[in-house]
Amino acid sequence: MLTATAAASLLGALWFVPSANATSDSPVRDAVSASPSPQVTEQARIAATTADAPVGGTRLADTGSFDSTPYVLGGTFCLTLGAGFVVYSVRRERLGF
């Protein structure tokens, strides 16, 4: 019973691990267009203007921030649930059930 509980707790904790999809949902185009898309052109303009601006220190890629609250709450819940099962098992063993 304890093994099943540990497995369920592990699976519950893994539920909150974000997944990284390496494949694209859209089909791959066979031919490359001769002219760049407007989005690529605008990104190139922005990159060219920001590259000239003086930056204090080294800057890493700006990926933005994400809301980690669900991961923290889910991990805390699963940790608490697992600790509760351990306490419950030890209590049952000591009382002789």
C-alpha cells in the first residue's frame, strides 16, 4: 500500500512539471520565400536599433517571466500529501494496526 501511495505521489508531482514540445503544430513549408515576412523584417529592425544602444553589463536573452505559482502550490501540495501518508503509516505501525 505504501508503494502505491509513493507512486501516486510521484505521478502527482510530475503532473506539474512543464513539458517542452520540440515539434511544431504547423506543417513544414517546402519552398523558402524570396522576401522575408513583415514580422521578420520588424524583428530585424528592432534588433538593429537595440544593438546600437549602450547596455551596462552583459545581458542574457530576455525570455520574459512566467507565473510559477501553480508549480509552487502543486509541489507543496504533493509534498504535504506525501509527508501526511508517511506520518499516517508510521502511526499505524506504532499502534499495531
